[in-house]
Amino acid sequence: MREVIQCLIDWLDSEPSDEKGHRILRALAQESLKKAGFDESKRRFTADEIVAAVGVSIETTDPKKWIDWPGSLKKYCETREPQIIEFARKRGLSHYPQPDRKSTKGGPGRLTTFYIKAEPVPEITEEDHVVVDDLAGSNAVELKANYQMTELGEVKPSWLASWLFRHGQVELRQWHVWGLLGWLATIGVFAVLIAYAGWLSLSVSRPVTTSDLTLLISIFVIPYGAWVTIIKPWILLLDDRIVVAHELFTNFYEQSAQFELLRDGDLRVIRLVRYSAACPICGATIYLEKGEPDYRRRLVGRCYESPREHVFSFDRITRCGRLMVDR
Ligand SMILES: [Zn+2]
């Protein structure tokens, strides 16, 4: 049992987050680990105990409402269960951790409790990949792509980024983030200043030369270039949590990779990973690419063999994708 609970803690560590579900799971796992040697009946915790372990003040919140088992916690665990199962499987465990609730009919001294149980890791079945024969009738059977994420450090960064992503990820503390924002602002201000200086030197009336034309063009090109190549990708990463990593950052031989942002309090983790899946239509590999021009600002899974037709949606939490056909 100790290994199973430890497995949950390690999985939580591998996916840092400051979401409520994440914090509750961690508190439940840590409290359970302290009592791992005991029988299951001793490893149950009331809502009050969990909320106290999370570190939320009981005076201001109703613990039961805050935990919200059916609404948030259960859903949170269910959608991430495939990831946890995969994590346990890679460790060679026969069981994986699953939180559960024991509800009572109420009454004094009978409180609803939460605990972690060990569920057997399911066997890998052939039915996971539904093979569809005729695409014409595909409305009946939904084509699904199951994405897998590479191990940390599996995607090799280019020499340009290798000092940053030595272990596949880089951890940013608060001052790093401020430094980064300051750096971006400096670049932005510089680009605007250069353009402004160019504009000033052009407003002196004199015969137009070819160097003036070059200057005129660079007035627009420099700020635009700085925005597109340096500032915008960072803003998109902070906003969208996952973006396509530019080829400058990955090894020449690597397929498309992504930068993913995880946040836990004031810690930010950027990791270089690759999500891929087997194409349920043709069996080739699906890689994540930009959704443009059909799906603006979305990452979609594109089949390596048929990138414009075998297009799948992508959800980084459920790691599932559906065939996108609305055109
Ligand atoms: Zn395909």
C-alpha cells in the first residue's frame, strides 16, 4: 500500500499545479502515507482533517462544500485517472491509487470520510483502438486519438536551448518570471525606440536615397519582428499553457515538440515535451501542430501522412482527441 500511495505523491510531483483538486489529493496522499502501515479503516479522513492538512482556514470555509466531492474532486481524479494508471504501470505496480469517499447516513459522530484505495491496474486490451472500416459511416463510431506524452528529457533540445532544458524542464521562481517580463519589456521598448529614431531621421526634408527606403522598411520590420519572434510566443505560452516549440529550440532530428507551462503557487515549470498518438484512420503517427488556418489559436493533432485531412482535437488534461470534420 505504501508504494501505491507513494506513486500518487510522485505523480502529483510530476504534474505541479495549484488547483484545488491537486492540493486535496496531495493532502490526502500525505496523510495516508503517514498511516500506510495501518488497516484501511484507520486511513480515512474527514473533510475537516483534509482541509486542515491542505492549510485552508476552517473558520472561513465549510470543509465539505470546499472539497465538493462529486462536483470537482471526483471529476478531477477521473479525468486524470489514465495518466495515474500509466504512471503506476511504468513503475511495474500491480495496483494504482484511487481516492474514494465513504458516505454515511449522518448522525452524530458519523462523518463522511475520504481515503485512498488500491485498484488493480487494468490490462492493455486490443479494443482500446477502435478500427473503423468505412469512413462514410463514421458518424456512428467516433474516431478517437489517445495521446501519449514523452518522458521528461526524451525530446532533445537544440544546442541553443540545451543549457536551459538539461532535464527536459526549467523551473522558474517568481524573480525569474519578473526577470523574464522585464527582458520582454526591454526588447519591446528597444524595438519601438529604434523605429522612432528611424522615423525622426526620415522626417528631415532632403532628397530621398535608397538608404532612406531601407530605413523606412526597417521602421516597420524591427518592431514587428521582435513581436512575432520573441514577445508573442511567451505571451501565448503564459496564456494558453501549451504552445508549439519553435524548431530553433529542438534538435534537428526531433519531430514537433511543445512547451508546456505548469504552475504551482509562485513556481512556474516549463517543460519540453511531445504529445503524439496513433492515427485511428491510417495508423501513422499524429503530432501536435498549430491549428491555423482552420482552427485559430488551437493546437491540433495532425497525422504525419495526411496532415490536412486526419486532424484531431487535443486536450492536454484528458489526452484525448476527436476527429475534426466541421468544415
Ligand atoms: Zn492518418
